[in-house]
Amino acid sequence: MAILAIITVSNCTQIPENNDPILGIWSIANLETSVSEDVPERQEWIFNDAFLGRYHQYMGNQLNFVTDFKWNVNNGIYTIDYNVEELQDIQVIMNANGEPEQLELVSGETLAVRE
């Protein structure tokens, strides 16, 4: 009986599959010009199917900042919640009309492209 109860409970607690189109790696690389040299900056968002993700920021080839984030979607608007003081939460929409696909801020500016 105990084995049957365990099997029944474990079958009822399966996490539903999330196949949202935002899943994957999105990035943007900028070239900031300073007085002495060009310093490339890269930002990367990795979205996973548990409504969590990781944000990376690189200065040159060096990892400068990393944090986890939570995300959700409501009527096609994705909210990224960083839970750190250094970054403000943002809202984006996915534009799949071009190649590569883009994440755009709700203001229309490109945030990142799909890798």
C-alpha cells in the first residue's frame, strides 16, 4: 500500500512542461568608446523553463557582474525581476519577425537578440 501511495503522489507532483519561445540565450554586445581604447561590453540573459534565469555582464573578456532573475509573461509582455539593487526590473516583448529574433523593451528599443 505504501509503495502505491508513493507512486500516486509522485505522479501527481510532476512539473508541467514550459516551452515558452523566450527560453534560451539572448545577448547584446556594445562597443563603448573611451578616451584610451574601445571597451567591448556584452550582456547575456539565459531563460530557463522554471521561470528563472541568469544575467551576465562582461567588460572585455572579463565577467563583471552576474545575478539570477525570475521571469513571467502576461499577454505577451515578459517581466524580468532581478531582485538586486544594481538592476531595475524590466518589461520586454519578443519580436520574432526578423532574423535573429529580438527582445525589445516595451518602449521599442532592442534589448537583446537570440543566440
